[in-house]
Amino acid sequence: MKCLIIAAGKSSRLCRKGNTKPLIPLLGIPLIERVIRSAVQAGINDFYVVTGYDGDQVRHFLDGLARRCKIAITHVVNNDWEKDNGVSVLKAREYLDEPFLLLMADHLFDPAILRDLIAQPPGMGEITLAVDSNTTNPLVDMDDVTRVKCENGRLLEIGKALPGFNGFDTGIFLCTQALFGALERSVAERSDTSLTGGVRCLAAAGKVNVMDIGGRFWVDVDDPKALGKAERALLVQLRDKPTDGPVSRYLNRPLSIRISRYLTRLPLTPNQISLISFFGSLLAAVLFATGGYPALAAGGVLAQLASIIDGCDGEVARLKFQVSDYGGWFDAVLDRYADAFLLFGLTWHTFADGANMLALFVGFLAIIGSFVQSYTADKYDGLMRARFTSSRGLRIGRDIRVFLVFLGALLNQPFWALLVIATLMNGEAVRRLWVCRNHG
Amino acid sequence: MKCLIIAAGKSSRLCRKGNTKPLIPLLGIPLIERVIRSAVQAGINDFYVVTGYDGDQVRHFLDGLARRCKIAITHVVNNDWEKDNGVSVLKAREYLDEPFLLLMADHLFDPAILRDLIAQPPGMGEITLAVDSNTTNPLVDMDDVTRVKCENGRLLEIGKALPGFNGFDTGIFLCTQALFGALERSVAERSDTSLTGGVRCLAAAGKVNVMDIGGRFWVDVDDPKALGKAERALLVQLRDKPTDGPVSRYLNRPLSIRISRYLTRLPLTPNQISLISFFGSLLAAVLFATGGYPALAAGGVLAQLASIIDGCDGEVARLKFQVSDYGGWFDAVLDRYADAFLLFGLTWHTFADGANMLALFVGFLAIIGSFVQSYTADKYDGLMRARFTSSRGLRIGRDIRVFLVFLGALLNQPFWALLVIATLMNGEAVRRLWVCRNHG
């Protein structure tokens, strides 16, 4: 399916460092790239972008993006960009002969909305508008949003100052060629050159279906305040990772999200962030092995910090559309090395302190238990997901492990930290074998 | 699909400890149970078994089997079991009103033959016979086999002393009700009460299709010699496990298969064999830690022996139809513990010998490298299978690891063994990260 994106206008309310609006970065990614990559995630790869104000710069950026994303982006030039956005839509008429998606360059959204929309194609001569029926959505700017009144899946009225509205226009459409005729009628009959005018014409004929987005994320980035809201919304979405353990959920994740916010602005790949976290853990292990309480405590703090940063690689990957299977695996393998070095450093510290062989054995058990815990995690999680989809339970994992290392180092009790880790991790391994035996 | 099994006859040539033929154990499993479980693997769960000689004993066994396998087994009693086997087939007539499989209780086979047969149902009034066109199959007893002559997918002639034959009757049929009429005609017209007689009647009318088994395993267990051949054939099938490394392939597997042959006769589950191997490794680790060359060497031999027995759990599971996901996983987790304990024992030995911290560090690296090697194996194998289906290459895994431990202990060079393992395993981990990065 083809996708038309309107990126022609000039934003007087949103000017930063001389950037044109579609190129304003949000968490390291320009707005229009976010829109295109979200559509790519919904399976679209053939784009038609209407550019106008500062068009050369936008088109240059889009050419590079098309190469990087291996997609087709066709330029539609609109020199009448100072007129309303309906004119931009009409400029693309000759390129679009089948049902197509229509998006705005400054409207961010959850790709699932597009997937739902594509699954419900409109009838002949009709279009479908994605509507947000949550009229108290805090991401919506009530002074600027286009309001809609719908009934029985049809759009009745649309406008900015509409009384008795029951939803918002998200700027996401699935269109047929009927839209172009409606836009022309709107210009001829009412001198209204806006997209809303064309939609109003079709709605009057009962030809506009509405699809509720079911509370999914969307935001119109129209001013600096909306940009800040959008950023916060994207960051909050990172919180709810189902595999997060308790330390991740309540300590690491809130902090790592704040760090990721800054990291997105740097030219760092997620794999490079994984490496930074890994070398942090390595340095912490060396500090442990150095001996003495100050080095031990510093190593503990560094280990916990590295564990927090370990959450950033995945977060930045999600924020910057850089998620990959390899990245997840690379991070997991580095984490295993980091865990082992931390525990070995702690063991070395304890052993050098009193040269007792028990510390060596307990340290070994902590290392092997931690490894088996990770080794069994995928299989166990898979089985548990299949068995008890609703139950979450306490997940014993890396976050707890490193936190215990941190506490042990800070309280100058490395032996006890190793003993607790060894008991907890091996106990969990045995418990998993037992649970899977009885439920497999 | 229903499955009829003929188990009524008395075998004069195959008498062991007073057992009736269908109940004679082969690698711990009675012949008729092998036939039924092979059919279950091909998706069958509704069986009709014609019993005669010593019928009470066979039926009692089958009732237990039905409960254990959660399948339906209906008894068809044939008190005329001294007559030919066509009589047994006729006794089951009233139970079979749709196309059905027909098997012999003493003919073992690869379940894939049944799956192929089911995929090609015969036409109205026809039956299909699975035929082995390999006329030099060493598993076939040339003095006893029923020979066939086929042309263009049709059976022309069938008989024991057939000249100019081009295949063998495997005793595996997919039948329609036409078979019963043919058997009656054979009795009436030629006084031939054998199944072969009925098939011959149908073949004369051009109503018998043949399906070549494509070189797959089947064997008619008719005398002690055939029983031995069948046992060897089942054992040889265990050799070709694609994930076997070089030490497995050329040293461990040939020995473990010999051990498995005996283990199948004991009431040991595969998981119990995994535990025996695990405790062997644990004892070897304790011997390493004890100190002194004799204990070191004994530990090395025990470790290698445990590694060989570690192959038996899977082999016995396959031979006794006890393969399970859980079993494979349980074994893998125990192997991780066994590896770690062996390497820790060796490290302890080396360290106690000279109290040098380098040994401790190298031992730690060997443990972590081995773990990461296992941790990355599934992912890497999956990727490599997808990428280079044909290439096998050298697989660095547990077999090599334990063999190096064995060599190091035997040659009294535990430090060097640890160093080689640490280098090899961590090098392989880094190589895998690299390969997957470039091909993922």
C-alpha cells in the first residue's frame, strides 16, 4: 500500500535552531523519520512525501533516509505551501490510483493504528479516519486539535471549534480517490482549501468511516510544549517491559530512561552502549580485586551504575528504531561476561582478604548459579508464558544479582553477598527444573 | 485413521524364556509396543489388535500400554490362530468401515513410511502395499521374505518363491474394505487362507498399488538372527546426530551406543541416566580437588567416562520412545553444572598445588568461556543452519571440553588444560559474536 505524507507547511510556533518542522529531532530522530519508520513497522515501504517550505533540505534528508531504510520515497513538490494542506494532497493526485494511507509529518503514532486501519479497507468512494475517542487524552492540545462528532462508525461533523464533539481527528487516514474530488468540491463550493474541508464534504455525503484507535499513542507535535509532551510519552512507554525484575522496575528503569533521554542525542549505537556498560562492569571487577574497602565500595557503585546503563541500550534502540535480534543477543552475551567478572572480582577480594577456600567455593557457586539462571531463563519464561499467561510473579535475574553485589560491596560484606547470590541463583535453577518437570 | 495389527500367530522359530512373540523385548521394548509406538509417532491413536496364541497375556499387556500411551486399543480375538493370517484379518472386518492401516506385530519400521502411505490414499476398491525395492537390503532374510513384482506403481505378482521379483513385501498396507472380499474369494476359489492369497486376488484385478519406502528402515523379526539384525540396525541409527562434535562422533558415540544397548534392559529412565552421568562428573571434580596425581588421573578417566554416559540418556530415550523436551533441557542444565564443577575441581587442584593466582584466573576464564559457549550454541546453530545448510564445520562443544580435561588430568598438566580450554572457549564465543554480527 502506498503512503502519502504531508510535509509542506511552515511551523511558526515550532522553530528551533533554524530547523524546518519535519526535521526537528525528537529523542535523536527527526519527526518525519519517526512517522516514516512507524509506517515501515506497519509494513509500508512506498512513500510519497509532499514538500514545500524549505523543500530542498527536507528532500535531501528523505533521499538519505530512503537509502538507509531501503524504501522508496517519491518527492511531490508543492510550491503553494503557504495555502492550506488540502492543496498539498491534491498535488499528489497523479501518483495515487489505489487506496492509500494519508499521514501528517508532525503526527506521531503507534504503528498498530496503521495495521488496524489497513485491515478495514473503506468501501468504494469512502475514506476512513482514525479517531481518538478519549476526549480527556492529556497529549491533546485542546486549543489546536481538530474535533469530530461520530455516530455508528460514521463521521457526522468535523472542525476545530465543534460543539458536542466526541473524539479527535488523529490525522491518520485510509483514503480512496474519492478524497480528491471532495477536496475540489470544497474549493469550488466553499473556497475551503483545507484537508478538513474536503473531509467535511465527504462526511456530508455519509462517506467517512471512523475507526477508534483504542487508546493507542498518537500526538500532534505542533509547538514546543507538544514536543515535550511527546518526548515524555515516548519515554514512559519504555517502562513496562514484561521481563523486568523488581530492581529493574523500581530502581534501574526510572533512572536509565532519564539517561537514555540524553543518550539519544549522541551518535552512539545501542551496541556501543552495551559495550560501555560492559567495560563499566569490568572496571568494577578490577576495583573489587584491588582490595580495601574504598575500592570495594567504588566498585559496587560502578557495578550498579553499569547495570542501570545496561538498560539504556535497549531503550535507545527502541527510541531510535534500532532494535535488532543481534543487538539483544550481543547484550545478553556481554551481560554473562560482566556478571561473571563482577562475581569473580568479589570472590578474589574475599579470598585475598582471608585466603579462605570456602570463599572460593561460594564464589564459584555464585558464578555457576548466575549462569544457569540466565541459561534457563528463556526456556522457563517460554514455558511459563504458555502456562500462566496472567501471573507475573517475582523474576529472579540480573537486576537482583548486581544489586546484591552493590549492597555487599557498599556494606563491606562481599562474602555474604556471594553466599546470598549463590543460594538464590542455584535455588532458582533447581526450582525451575522442578516446575518445568511438573508442568512440561 | 484406524490401524489393524495382526498379532495372533505362534512363532516356532522365535521362542525366548517362554515369551509369546509380540511380547519379545528388543532393546527393552516388546515388539508389538515398538510397532504401536511407531504408528503413534505417525499420528495414529486408534488400534485394533487381533490376538490368538497366548492371547490373554498379549491383551493384558496391551491394556496397560493403552493406558500408558493414552490411545485406544480394541481387542479382536481369533481362536483360529493356527490357520493362516488372512483369517485374522477377516475377524476384524466388522470394526473397519473406512480406509485403515494394516501392520504386522513383528514388522518394525520407520514411522515416516506410514506418514507417506497415509498421504497417498488408495482409490475405491484398491489397497496400497509399502514395498522395499532395495533387493540387496541386508536386513532381509532371503529365505523367508515375501517377494513382489511391480510395474508402473502396480503389484503384478506376490509370493515367497517368486522368480524375477523386483522388491519385498514390507507387511505395511493401507487398505480399503476391498481386502475382505478378496480374502473371501481367495479362500473360496483357491482354499488359500493367507493374507498374501487375498492380496494376490486383488493384484490379479490390478487393484494393488505399491509405494516404495525409499530405502527407509523396516525389518521382519522372525527368528533370533533377525532379532539381532534389528537390534544392530536400531543402534546404528543413533550414530548420526548432526550436533555431535568430533570427539562425540569418533570416540564417545561408538562407546555410548554399546553402553546404551545394555542400559535399555534396565528399568532406568533417561533422566536417571543423566543424573548418573552428572554424579560421575561431580565425583571426578572431587577427585581433582583431592590433590595428587593418582586422584587427578582417576578423576580424568571418570570425567571422560561420565561424558560418554552423557550420550546414553538421549540414546536410550530414542530407543525406548521416551524422548521429551524436558529431558533434553534437564540434561543440558546438568551438563552446565557438570562442566563447571569439573573445571572448578581442576582449578582447585592447580591452585592448591602452587597457590598461584594465575591458575585461579585461568580456571575462571575456562569456566566462563565454557558457559558462554553453551549459552550461544543454540542461537549460533540456528543462524548457521539457516545460512549454510550444507556446511558442517568443526563444532566446538562439550565433548572437546571434557576430552581436554581428561587429557590434562591424565598427562598431569591441569594448568595447560585450563589454559587451552579458556582460550578455545572464549575464542569461540568471540568468533560467534563476530560471525553473527556479519551474517545476522
